[in-house]
Amino acid sequence: MAVFPPAVDALCPGGAKTRHGWCAGAFLATLKRVRTGRAGVRRLVELASKQFGVVARADLGFTDVSWKWLRGRLATREWTRVHRGVFRLGCNQPGRDEREMAALLAAGEGAVLSHISAARRLGLAVPPRDDSVHLSIPASRKANVRGAKVWRSRNLSSRDVANRARFRVTNLARTMVDLASVLDDGWLRAAFDSALQQDTAYVGWISRVLAKCGRGRRGASRLRLLVEEYRRGEEVPDSALESLAMELARATGRKPRLHYDVLDGGHHVAEVDFAWPELGLCAQFDGWKYHRTREAFVKDRTCDRALFEHGWTVLRYPWDDVVHEPDTVIEGLVRAFELRARSQRPRTGRAFSSPHPKQRAS
């Protein structure tokens, strides 16, 4: 009669042993462990596929995969270590998605993509050559993530967080406030402009978040100026144009006409904000809302060329100059008026002008 070791006897309740010296219960238990291990690996790989090939060590427990198994795969380079406690399936060079997901897992609970990383996910204009990973975490925590810039925030709340695919990111308004601390004036304006191209209503949202968490932050004053400039430039009010026209009338002796239609016979050439039709001189004042895009830029230049071809001199000013430097604008217009008046000749040009309907009614 075969004698089984005590350990094997323990696996064989009732002494049910095979003729080959092994019990059916031990075999089934071993087979179950193999199948469970394979199922765990499948779950781990499925989880990695949802996270751009990246998992954390805590995920091993959720998927019933042992550290010993993963350590063996690290030795064969089937998996690679990205950060402490963070691993990636495969050994090829990681892309941006993999690096940002790995950084989020390494930073731990409460971490979100922020600043330039969040801006890219939200479709904002940022420097294309800056491929670094930017994260924000609550100020109560610390995280040292290799290859990433980490900010600790005292006022990062759930209201400041949005989701983009599998990524947690700061929302658009909070991202604009964060960008003000890392971008120069040109890129900050480009990012702000790209946000408003998505929805002009975002300017109010950005303003509210700026008031809430922008006090004392680096760059907040620059973003505040952009918000104020946009709001001033939404529309050039007739009352402001009228005030400017009165100043010019006192300086030149001739009040310019407002909203003047330039016609060539029965063909409409352009409508201009200010015009001295007897001199063929006009001025346009551009608000940011309607003149900030590439299409508006091209349209404005096409209009200027058409006016020039009909003998008009066009002066174009941003509305912000009228607000901040009105004396300079008036001085420039008066100088242009005087030069045009001195060179005035009997005009046989092709352009015929007609006042705006509002002017004819008055």
C-alpha cells in the first residue's frame, strides 16, 4: 500500500488517492489555481487596455495577479516599470497618452492633468513643442513624479475637474487661470481666443473662476485684462462713436459721418464707422469679438483694398486704443484729415457715397 506524505493526505479528504500516488482533490485544486491565474492575467491586461497599457501595483490585488508573476514579466521585459508602483505593458517608447496616464497613477488620489496638459485635452492653443506632463494635486498631499511638473493647489475642488476620455483634467475655466502662470502674453491670448472660439459664453465662466481663485496668483492680472478687453470690444457703441466724432469736429471743423455707406453707382462697397466723404477719408474701429479670427482678418483686408481702389484712405484702429489712448487716436485722425485736405483735388473718381439709412432719416 502506497504511503502519502502528510501534506498530500491533507489535500485528499477521506484518503481518496489515485493509483499513481496523487489525489484527485490536489489535482483539481492545482488546476483551479492555474485557471484563476490565467483569468487574473486576462483581467489585468483588459484593465491595462482601458488605461493606455498602464496599471498601478494596487491593480494587481483587484485582478488576482501576484506580484511574483509581474516581477517575472518585468524580468522578461513583457512589462516595464514607468514610475514607482506603476507599470506598462510592452517595452516600446511610450506616447503622450501613456506618459500622462502613468503620471496620474503615480501621483495618486486627487491628481488631475492641469496647465498645458489639460489645455491640450480641452482643445486650447498652447505651444506645440512643450510636450511635458503637468499635474495638480491637493495641497494636503505630496507627490514626486519623474518627468512631470506637479503643482500643489489649496483650492482645487471637484467643481474644477472634468473628464476627457480616461483622463481627469482641470475644466476649461480653471485651466485658463492656471495657464496665465506659465504662458507668455502671446500664447495666453491665443489660448483665451481659442476658448472663446469654442463658446463666447466662456468669458463669463472664466471671469467667475478668476475672481474665485485668481487673487494673488501669478499671471492673474494679465488674464483679467484679456477678459476686460474682450468685454469692451464686444460691440463699439454708437454713443462712444458720437463722443469721438464731436471731439474730431472741434479739432477739424468738420464732423465725420457715422456708419457711412460707400457706394459705386448702385453697388455697395463698404460701410465704415467714420467718414469724411468730401475728402475720401474713413476710419474703422475694430472690436475683438468680431475681428479676432482669420476669416475676419481676411475680410477686413479685402474691404480695405476695395476702398483703396475707389480712392479712399482707410485708417483702422483697435477699439482698445480708443478706450486707453483716445488722444493718440484723435491726433492721428486729425493729422490724416489735414494731409488729405491739403492734397484735395476735384474728384472724378468712381466712388459715389450715400449715407446710412439712419443718417438719411435724420
